[in-house]
Amino acid sequence: METIGRLVAEGRLIPYLGPDLLTLAGAAPVPTAPRELAARLAAKISVPARIRGNVWSVAQYIESNRHRITLTRLMSETFGPALPPTALHRWLAELKWLPLVVDVWYDDTLPAAFAGRRNWGLVQGVTRAGENLDIWAKYFDCAGRECQSADAPGWQTLVYKPHGCVRPGGSFLVSDSDYVEALTELDIQTPIPPEVQARRAGRGFLFLGCRFYDQMLRTYARQIMKRSSGPHYAVLPEADLTRNERRFLEEQAIVPVGLDLGTAVDRLTKG
């Protein structure tokens, strides 16, 4: 992990952060897994029992039966609480050269860690529901102001939230319909922001706090990694991996690091 930490600090490995990281600070007031989010939404709006474990289907049911406004409100309320940045978030925000960091959950912990720092910006995927323009993402500068994609190449660090973020923007990709067009175009990379594509070239990825038991999670990781060069590492509980997760790691040449997440982060940030 000390070696991997140096590769991150040198800008050679791109951190790819998942919701499990939020558990490092103790009990989190927001969901820390897709299944937990599904249960949280289903507790607010009654949904059929057969879909309760699938967040994308739960969100689609709410959108179809209670309108998109209701789904957006529930997501905003669910991820509204501000979380203190973990040691990892703070460490990443302090790195002098971090070209790109990917965060696939809906909380704003990582942007909050960067608050006060200059020369960075955020790009987040947006739902096309209610959008009049043919867009896949929106850009925000270090002050949280919406800006243009032309500003992104000048940022020292680009924070990429492919599924949206509660702040800034408040847009979420979470329902099946959100992903219909995105998945159709994802293989040809249209929804992946050009600056993300440029910054991943010649670099590898480090997956922290991520699981890949769901096809949607694997699909997005595969496409975000596309045309990167490696090496790739993932801190995962090897004994608990599903068959699909093992197959995904082998297929993408991702080396599993068999440490618990807390120990791995401690060694990463203090190496």
C-alpha cells in the first residue's frame, strides 16, 4: 500500500472511490451501499417486494408512480447530511498532483474535502429527465459555480462523479430510465467527459470502497477504465467476493489487495 500510495501521489494511479469508504468514520447518516439505499427509499415509498433489493428498480418505481420530483426530493433528503471528510478524502485533497479522482456515490464528502483549495473542479453525470439540452454532464468550478467544459483542462485536479452528486448540482442518475440512454452510448464513450478520457490515458486505477456484485457497477467501472493503461488495484475482502466479482477482476486485470479497508487506507495515507 505504501508503494501504491506513492503512485497515487505521483499522479500515476487514479483513485476510484466507492460508498464503503463512508463507513470508516463510524455509523454514517447516509446509505453506504446500493442495497442500503434501496432499502432507505423503499422505507419512504412502498414498492413491490420483488424489487426491494435493487436500487435502480426501486428508483424507477418511485419515478413512474410518484413522479421524478419525488425521487429527486428523496435522494436530496437522503444524502443531505454533510459528512466530515475521512483521512483518505483529506489526504487526496492535499496532494499536489492529482489529475483525476472518480467518486461513484452521491454524497458530497470529497468535494467538501477540497473546499478552500483552488485550481480544481468537478464534473458530474446528470439525468436527462427534464433536461432540454442534449447533455451528459455538468461542470462546476472550485467555488461550486456551474461553468463550461472548456474550463476543465486548466484544472489541476478533476473530481468526477459519474452518477451525480447532492451538492453542487443536485442531479442523480439512479433510476433504470436514467441509465437507458447512458448505457446505450457508454460503449462508445459519449457520456464519459472528454477531459476524463484524456486524464485516464497512460494511468491505472486504484479502487477503494467499491464492490462489483451488480452489473451496473461493473459496467460503469469497465467503461471509465477503458483505454487506461494500468496497473490496476482494488482493496477488497477476497474471501467475500462473488463469482461475478472475481471474473470482473480477472477480465480487467485488476490486482486484489486483501486488506481490510481501514488498514489499507491507513497505510496508503501514511506511507
